Amino acid sequence: MLKEDLSNEFYVYVDILTGLENRYAFFEYLKSNSMASLCLINLDNFSSINNSYGYKIGDELLIEVAKLLKKIKLDNSTLFKNYGDEFFIVLDKTVDKSELLMLCESLISFFNHTEIYIKEIDFDIKVSISIGASIAGGADSLKQAEFALSESRKYHKNSYLLYDSNAKYVIKKLELEIWINKVKEALEEERVNAFFQPIINNKTNKVEKFECLARIKEEENIISPYLFMQATIESGLMVLFTKTMIKQSFKKFSDNSFEFSINITGNDFQSEYLEIFLTVNAKRYNIDPSRVVLEILEDITMLNDNKLLVQINNLRKLGFQIAIDDFGAMNSNFSRLLEISPDYLKIDGIFIKNICSSKKSQIIVEAIVHVCKQSNIKVIAEFVHSKEVQEKILELGIEYSQGYYFSEPTKELVTSF
């Protein structure tokens, strides 16, 4: 495939740094070798080497790794350079699973026992690799190998994984892709709907506010976010999703005086659009910002990001209220809680659901309520599902309750029960 000259066509198919055939050559190869199996090799610690020694040393390391791979690859295989710190080894004939796994094992073992001498710094560098492998052949082999590599590196590096269509992680990934498409279609077809669950003032026993919750309408079915929220995050559509919920919720509460809360994610804060978007819609729908509670998840509050705190304080100055949602689910940090100083705190539902049967849950809830009362933060108990749980909530002096004991989320506002 390579041409031994310096023509432009030659450079199209060659990685200039290592002299190996490149990604484009790899795809050309697959066209005529549809049964070839694949190992996708990634250098685990390449970014730290670049940061420690500089890019020039990183480039020299890639050259040396390429030389080693050429020496140790099987005779019936072809080596290619992918982007960045990745390489392909393509087996020129069909192999079975055991042969491919043996190759992966051998490659990882070799680098585990090899130090690479870098002349520029007169120093040996240790490299570890991870491998994603596929026996699919053809164009699917790369996609499968990339997925196997990604899945393997989620849990530990310096390892290998062979793509298996029956594996749980593959099935889960395919399901996620299906839901990503469904979310995209739902947004395009305006089938993302705001539902509303009442929040009860435990002193007056009346509905005082609502939480706005996202649902997707699919024919006659209403789909819970439990099924689609991860897909929304993975697809990069979270900001658009939140904007849709904000507009629908503001419109819904434009003709009444109820307070209402909207869930805000880390993606929303990172995009830094909230101040303008919320203000514009508050004016459009004649909503006093003081009626709007922005619920942020506890894991967001754990981030050491000054921009986050600046945005929260700016939103509060505009009149919007702040609530921390699912408190207790993560590594609850009371110091960080007091720094943010929210108007409301919603205790994670797992503690409320079990409060009558678990002494541990009760102790945790009591501790949270005590800190909040000392800090003038109102507490909302979610997932109140029975009379017994509500009685315990009242006993602990929690100001607000929310849950199916009163009402499930509905399209219209439920103001009595």
C-alpha cells in the first residue's frame, strides 16, 4: 500500500512521526481484509509523560514504542498508528478468541517488563498499555475495539478486554444509544413535558409549592427520567433539556402564585447561561424570581469550583432561591452546605423511605434537620410514601413533605388531597 517516494499520496497514508501506516491506511486495509481481527492499543500514562517531560520526549517515546511493536507483533499481522497515543495491530487472518486474548496478554506482559530508553534525557521510561480487541472483522471491528477499550479503562488500566455482544456492558451501551435517539426525537418533536408534584407545608397541611419534573411522552406512555436521564447527559442534550423545562414551568405558573422548583445540573452551571436565560423567561412570563427555587444536586456542591459559587450567589441576588437536592446521597459536607447557604435542603429519599424501619436513617435525618434549623435552612422530605413516614416527619419538625402519599407527579397542578 505504501509508495516508496515522497509524493503527497505517500504522506496521506503514513504517520510522519513513526513512519507507520496511519489511520487512513488502516481503513483502506479493512476494505480488502474484511475478516481481519483487531487490537487497539492505548498508552495508559502518555499524558503524564508529556506533562512531566514535554512533548518532544513524548514524541520520542511514541517512536520507540512503534519500533517495539513492530518487533513483537505476530508475523501474520500489520501495525498501524492511530491518532495520539494509540496503535492498531490487525491480524491478517481470522483467529479464534483464545488466540486473540493470548496476543493481548503477551503485549501487556511485554510492556510490563520493559523499560524504554529515551536518548534525549538519558533515562528509562516505563509504559503500560490497555487494549480493546475485536474479532468482528470489517468496519465494525474498530467501533467494537474502541468500545471494549473504553469499558476496560473505566475500571482499571493496564488491562485488555475483548468485545462480546452478549456482555452486560454491551447490552447496556446499546440500550443507552437507543435512549439517546429517543431523547433527541422527543426534543425535536416537543414531547418533553413538565409534570408537577405538590410540596406540603407541614404546619398548614396545605400545598404551598411544586417541583417540576421531566417526563417524555411516547405514544400513550409517560416515560420516567429514570430511563432517559443518563442518555440525556451522555448525548450532551442536558442544557437543551433544562431550557425546555424552564420555559414550560414558567409558562405553567404564570397564571397563579405558587412557588415552584426546577432541577439544575452541573452541565447547566458549566454552560453559564442560567442568569440570562432565567431572567429573560421570568420577564416573559411575568414570574417574580422569588417564586423560583433552583434545585441543585449535592454532588454539584462538592465541586471546588469558584465559578459555581459565583453563579449561585448571582442567581440569589437576582431573587432566585436555592435548594440542595438529595442531600446525604454523596459525601455530605456540612461545611460546604453552610458556604452555599441554601434556602431549602431536600433530604435524600433513601433515608426518608426507610426512616420508620432503619435507626441509622433516622439518626442521619435527625442530624441533618438539627444543622438546618441552626442555620435557618428549611427542610423538605421527599419520597414520603405512607402515613407512618409522614407522622415521623412531623415528629422531627421537618417543614415540608413531598411524595406519593400526597400525590404522584401530574400534568395538572394538584392543590388538594
